[in-house]
Amino acid sequence: MIDSALIEAVKKRLNDAGRVAVLTGAGVSAESGVPTFRGTGGLWKNFRAEELATPGAFARDPELVWQWYNWRRNELKALKPNPAHTAIAAMEEAGSGFRLVTQNVDGLHALAGSKDIVELHGNIWRSRCTGCFEIKENRELPPELSDIELPYCAKEGCGSLLRPDIVWFGEALDQGVLTRALEAIDSAELIFVVGTSAVVQPAASFAMRGKEMGAYVVEVNPGDTPISDYVDTRFQEKAGVVMPLFI
Ligand code: OAD
Ligand code: ZN
């Protein structure tokens, strides 16, 4: 049962707040059919994300890592934003001083119409050259996901191996991206933390950092997380059910 008085109270805060930040994780895409990393269906060929999403794994076996990303890209290509993505896009539309910070790489927030998006971990629909660092949209998939053709940079004189434009475990976040995220967190009066297990840094610390800076923090997650006991309000429900209620 969702407490409707609590929904109204948060809605009022949303309407009154000059600055709002929304921080999302894999759970916001779960209702679109994207498996979360730490839920069931998060494994591929028995590998955990932490075993494949690393520079070491890519150096050892780029075919395997590309095969995993192509499998995920293939799963994602037909998926659509769900009511949580749409509600978050509508929040941005409704007021100024809104910023979305996401750990998701699936591109569904943009598809739903969100515009000011800080993609902390990159985007699965882009590649980055390991030689010249050029970033390009990459929506192409091999006809057979099992036969891997490694992609190479088309730039004259380069020809280096391309990698997914994703921040892997052990890699630092892009400084500009991190700055934009922290600006949003530090200045927010209201922060929604939606569908993240709050265990992968630095995003895991954002909500509590925001709270220390004076923000009112609302968690939307059917499960428990390390921050659940510390937020101001929590809705232990699916994002696609709760987020539209604020609109
Ligand atoms: P996780 O898979 O760790 O956590 C997903 C969270 O979503 C859990 O807390 C679930 O309880 C919650 N959840 C599930 N269904 C939900 C729903 N319908 N509505 C709301 N919440 C729901 O995913 P992240 O926290 O995003 O990094 O993981 C963080 C990072 O670890 C990812 O960005 C990825 C991963 O490895 C990289 O790929 C670099
Ligand atoms: Zn290149």
C-alpha cells in the first residue's frame, strides 16, 4: 500500500523546490525488461559484471567482453522506456533546476525525453577508440552474436581497437561528468534515489552526501539498500508505480 499522504507531501516538496536531482540505477529500467546487475538474470554465461566490465578483462579477452556487450545491446535494442523514465522526463519538463544523474548505460532516459542527463558510467550505444579516444555512436550489431568481429577505428592512420564507451570497474569517472553530477547533488533541495543498490562508488555516496548538504532524500526501491535507514522518506515499491504519482 502506497501512503498517499506521503506522496502528496513529496509532491509538495517537488513543486516548491528550486533544485531537484534524480539519481537512478538499473532498477529504473527493470520494468522495461532490463535485468538489474545484482538481481536474477544479471549474469551472462555465469560471469558477474565485475568480471567482465574491467580494463583487465578487455585486455585479456576483448572478444569475450565485446560478445557480452553485444548480447546486452541486442537485448536492449527493442526495449522501451517505462512509466518511471517517462515521469522523470516529465519532472524535468515541469520545472527548471532539475538534473538527472544516472548510472545506467542503456539510453532509456533519453528515449523517454530526458534532456539534461549526466551519464556517470557512459553509454552502451557509443564506442570509444583505445588509440585516438574518439567517441562515436555505435548502434550496429553483428548478424550472429556468436561470431565476433572486433570493431576497429575507421580514422585514417589510427585503426586501433574500439571499446564500449563505458566506465569500467577500476576506472575513474570522467572529471567533467563527475563535476556535473556533484553540482546537481550538492545544490539539490530534493533528491530522488531510484532503483539503485547503492553499493557501487562513487554514486553510492551521492545521496548521503546530498543529505549532509541539506537535501531531503527520497528513496524508491522495492528492496533494502545501505541507505534505506538514513533517507528522509522511502517508498518500498517499483519505480514505475511510484514515480508517476509525483507528476
Ligand atoms: P543493481 O543491480 O546493483 O541494483 C538494482 C537495484 O534496483 C536494487 O536495489 C533493486 O532492489 C532495485 N530494483 C529492482 N527492481 C526495481 C524496480 N522495478 N523499481 C525500482 N527499483 C528496483 O544496479 P545499480 O545500482 O545500477 O556499473 O548498479 C550500479 C552499477 O553496478 C551499474 O551502473 C553497473 C553495475 O555493475 C557498470 O556497468 C560500470
Ligand atoms: Zn582511433
